[in-house]
Amino acid sequence: MKKIILAIFALGFTMLASAQNEQDALRLSQSFHGGSARSLSMGGAMGAFGADFGAISVNPASSAMFQQSQFGLTTGFTTTTTNALFLDQQLKDSRYSMGIDHFGFVMPIKQKESSSDGIKGLTFSFGYNKLIDYGQRIVMQGNNNHNSLVDEFVYSANLYDSWDPFTDELAWETWLIDYDSIAGVYYSDFDNSGYGQQQRRTISTKGYLGEFIFNLGANLSDRLYVGGSLGVQKYEYEETWVHSEYDPDDIIDFFDGFSFRNDLSTEGTGYNAQFGFIARPMKWIRVGGSVQSPTFFRLNDVFTSSMETDLADGEGTHEYEAAGEFDYQITTPFKAVGSIVVQAGKMGSFSLDYEYIDYSSARLRGDDYDFYDENQAVSNRYKATSNIRAGGEFVMGPLYLRAGYALYGSPYSSGEANEKSFYSSISGGLGFRTSRYMLDFAVVNTTWEQEYYLYGNTMADLSASSLRFVGSLSFRF
């Protein structure tokens, strides 16, 4: 297992490899706010807001502010578009997804009408929030006059004493690389003919990270609200990337093209605990704070690598495949959130959340492999960062107008290629409320940029945007 991972690092597959590495730890650690359309339209700044199921996922004390039982359901549609600039050629592709984003049930189980001190109310809640949708499709293509992925296969074959079954062994078995018995080295047809071949890489991902929440909140004298939650996270992720190179102009001798495909499917479950409070020091202001323990995941990877080559040798296509499966664990970082809400009477309110998370503290573990090198990579490549969420709500009778903004800082350390890669979201929405039901809508536009390394120093500039349309319907009873 260690040999496989080291070889993949040597090939520079820093983002999409068929083995467990620091990118898996980041993918599970870097979650975004989910919940109701109301909370999404306000940028997720709900830590001190209360009485909304989207707020419970930020601060479990929020449930203590409910005074009636409530059930809510949220569904949404998302389109993610990615632009890739590679070898001076720009291509754009999109992926669409839809489904249930949230549902929640809240039930006050003890309420006192008196103004006496002590526990005035207890509230139980249960629900689900989708934290991330991994749907994305990327296409990169261009003419490369400088290098080839085959160079990395040759390098790996000459560097190690044994084959990596998921990379250089595939190249060897499909005749993409050969051996010079006199010089004692591996080589390829590119070594004698140079470059100029067309390259293309397509990346397709889908899946989600969702969380089921079991929560209990307590109202202490209408001045302090406390709560705790048990979170059970469900993770499903599928990834396919295909790297192909071909020679339509017959520049490289004895080479027409090859295709290298990697498929990864991961499933797992994680558990965490969350605790929080909301205090009302004055009638028009609320402050809150919450902490979430690390999430402890148990995961299973199933991965397949295959290669097809056409060497213009009259023998047709050469094919070879390798497959594997691995069970392991990932522990995501601890999180802390501080929040404030300022109310302007019955006109509306403004809320602000600050979230702290140290991505360098994530860890991979296995029963028969220590993940030492991968955990060192986590510590070196990632850092602690801050996330800011802000939102406002303006009330006009039964109609509510909302807007929000969120900025998620880059998890990468100084000196890393993506140290300035952050996510930003602008959101808006409206709601209609009566004494019995609530109907809410939200639109969220999230953008980010990233440098993607195909291998070695060969990279593409990616810019992406995700447009999300969400609707919620809730009932009080």
C-alpha cells in the first residue's frame, strides 16, 4: 500500500488519485452550510438566530428557541459550471443535480408559561442537512510540445525496484514503455521523437456529504439557551478521470495514442458531537457560540485503473487493468463558531458568524497501514483558517426579504499552489409566513478558482461557479 501511494505522489496526482491521501482528508473536512432555504438565503449566518432548523446545524442551542412543533422540507436544483484553461485552450463544461437538501422535525416537550427562573422549555429535534454536493465535470485539452504523462511512467519505473500496479505496470503491460537491456533503463517512444501530441483530461465527480442530526435544547429563563447534538454523517463519492494523448499528425514514431482511466467509489459514515449556547444580554441583541468535535469516519474505497494503447504496430489496441479495495478511517478537524444577531425591532435583523477550523489537524488511519507520509502531507500542506458568514432579513408583514454572503478561506498553507484558493457565496431569497406555514425560496451563487496539476508541473487553471435554487415548505402544529 505504501509503495502505491508513494508512486502516485511521484506522478504528481495531487488531486485525483486512486489511493487514500491528504485530498481525501480535505474533501471530508471542507464542508459548507446546508439547511433550509431561509438559512441558505442568509449566507448560513444562523449561529445565534434560533428557531430555524438550518440554525440548529450551526448551533444546537437554536432548537431551544422554538415554541411550537414544526416540520420542514427543502429541495433544490444545482448547476455547477467549470472553465479550464490548459495549454492556452479554454473549455467549459457543466453538471446538474437535484434532490432533497433538508428535512427537519422539531418538538417542544416541556414549556412553562410562567416567568420563573430555571428550565422553561426543552425541545427535541431530528433532521437532515446536505452539506456538500460533489457534482462537477471538467474538460481540459491542448497541444503539448514539452512533455507527456508517459515521462512520469518512465520516471517511476526507473526510480523504484518494483512496479506500481496502478501506474507504470499498466504502461509496461500495454507496451507504452519499454526496457533498454544494454543501458539498463526504461524508456518510451517520446524519448526519440519528441512531443507535439494532443492531450485531454476529463474529470467527472458526483456524490454528497449529508448529516442526520439528533438534538436536544433547553430554554433557561428566556435569557440563555443551550443545546447539544449528535451528528451522523453519510458520505458517498464517485470520481472518474480519463487522461488521453494521441498523435493525429504522426509526429511521434510508433505511437498513435493511449488512454489512462481511473475510477474511484467511496462510501462511509462518520459521527460527531456538537454543543452550543445562545445568550440574550439585551432585548435587541443575541450572541452565541458552538463547538463541534472531530468527525470520525470509517470509509471504504473501491478503485480501478485501466489503460489502452495504440502503438501503430499493426497489433491493434493493447489493454490492461488493475483493481483494489481498501478500508480506512479519517478524522476531520474540530470546529468552533462565534455568532451575533442584532435585531431592529420588528423590521428585521442582521447576523454574523465567524468559524475557525484547522485543516492541518485532520488525520488518516488504517488497521494495517500507518499513513505516516499522508498525515505529514496534511500537516505541511494545510493550515488553520477562518470562515465568515453574514446575512440580513427585512420584514414586511408576512413577507420576508433576505440576503447573505459567505467567505470560506483557503485551507492551503503559504507556498502551496492554491494558498489563495477560497470559496465565496452570494445569496438572496424571500419568504412568506403565516401562523401555520412558511414558504421560503433561496438562490445561492458560489464561485472559486484553483490550480489543478495533471502531473509534475503540468497544470490547468480552473474557475468554477455553482448556482443553487432551493425551496422550503414548513408547517407549525
